Amino acid sequence: MADAKVIPFDDDRSRGGSGARPPRRRGTGGRRAAAEAAPVHEVPPFDPAAGEAVPEAPDGPEGAAGAERRIAAGLAFLRRRLTGDYTVDDFGYDEELTDQVLMSLLRPVYEKYFRVEVKGVENIPDKGGALIVANHSGTLPLDGLMMQVAVHDHHPADRHLRLLAADLVFALPVVNELARKLGHTLACAEDAERLLAQGELVGVMPEGFKGIGKPFGERYKLQRFGRGGFVSTALRQGVPIVPCSIVGAEEIYPMIGNSRTLARVLGIPYFPLTPTFPWLGPLGAVPLPTKWTIQFGEPIPTDGYPAEAAEDPMLMFNLTDQVREQIQHTLYKLLVQRRSVFF
């Protein structure tokens, strides 16, 4: 990784965003829908006196058998973790831990706190590589995580989203390990192309720190998308680009100021000042419970261009501008449709 060429997503060293299910519509596809929609057939006990079957009193919401299965699955999971009987890929992605634990921790925030609504998930290909490009906002990169949950829970082909993250993410203890386990990787061209070549969904937020660290007065106004590094990557692999627009993240931490002195001391891109942080201490770090919408737009194909197209600066500029304009237009459309920030 030391000699990897970094995709210039923006002018500073912010590269990508780390990142991302409205409440699941029962029976509409995806992991949880399939399990919840499947009927459970049980044979009721037979009453000889009545000559017919009589209903059996349930042991609980799912019955004793369901509880036993969950306990057995949990013990088997713990045994595999303790014995090392699990696999991670070359990037550190742990699919089992992500499915069984990390997504379960993120899902209540996604479903109950931000009440995310997902639109256009059918625009994400069922198979093969694709690059999902989204706007970035919210002071902390929760939008990337919510986008990852949206794909994980709602895509009918049960796909996973691999996010490209800024190098700062991998410099933080604990956060570094969790990001790797979730499938995040450094936003460099080599890693992105390897994932796409393997047929993975790759997510990137080209605004980088300029997006999540912008003042509240500039909310929903897209910052520069860098020099088109993500377009060059998509062209080299011939994968579609799927624009993604996220509404709701801008208001979770209204950034009304930025202490540049503290930011320099701490070695971070910005130090946010919000109406609650740092004035209320740890309580001020709790995000506001805004209502989110994540919309995936129609994919922009790149497989029709010649091999040398990835080196054409004018083509990269035009495609970058096309993606940016599509995301911005969808943001405005969603804002007009939104009834309230919180409902």
C-alpha cells in the first residue's frame, strides 16, 4: 500500500468517504425479507376426545424452537470465532462478522433512529462490478455506513458494498479494525480496481472531507469531485457508475463553526462547532434524529469506451460533471418532496 497511487478525489488528502435499509418491506427481496416472508408450518396436537387438531399455546413470540435455534447459531458463531475457523479476504473484510454482528449494530440506527427510506435499489446491478458514487455530508461519515446498510439489507441479490475510505480512518485505533472488517479499504486506484475486477460493488464519496466538513449554510451544495479519479477507475474496468443521493445527513450535526487551531493541534481536517458540541460534552456528540432518504440513480455505462478513454482528460471531466449534476439534481428533487427534516 505504501507505493499505491491515490485517486485524487479532492485537492486535500481526503480520499473518498467511509462510509451503506429503510425499514425492510416484508417480502420485497434481500436477506431479511426472505427469512421473514417464509411461512412456518407446524402440526398442532391431536385431541382424541374432540377428534380434531387443537391449537397449541405458543411459548413466546417465536416459540421455544426458534429461541433454541438462535442460541445454537450464536454458540456456533462464538466457537468459530474462538477457534479461528473463519475467513477474511486480502483487504481484511470479514463477511460473517459483518452479517452477524456489525450490521446488527448498525441496523437499529438505520431503521429506528434515522428511519432511512431507500429508492432505486434496483438500479444497482445484480452481479459484476459497479462503482456507486454518492454525496458526502454530516460532519461524521455516518452517511457511508447507512448507504452500506441500505445495499446490504435491500438489494434483491444480497450484495455487499465495499467503501473506499480516507487514510485518516485507517490511522485511528479500533476504527481501523472495524473499517477493515466491514470491507472498507483505502481510496487508492489499485485497491479500487482490484475490487471492481473481482465483481464487487465499490462505494466512493468524491467530495471527501470538503463534503462532510462544509458549513451548515452550504448544505446540499456539492463540493468539487476532484479530478475525476473515480471515472478513470470505472473506465479501466468497464463498470457502470451508479449515482447516489443522500438527504438527511446534512442536519445531524449542523456545523456552524470550525476551530482550525484545534484541528491543527489534533491533526484532523477540521474541528466542528455545532449548537450542541462541544458545549454539552459527550451529549453534544449525539446526532439529531433526522429522517433520511437514499436514492440510487440510473447507472451510467462505461463499457462502450475504448481502452485509452481512461487517459482522456476531457472525457473524464465530462463524465465527472455528468455524475455530479445527476446527484445534485436528485438532491434538489428529494428536498422539494421532503415534508420535514425530522418526519
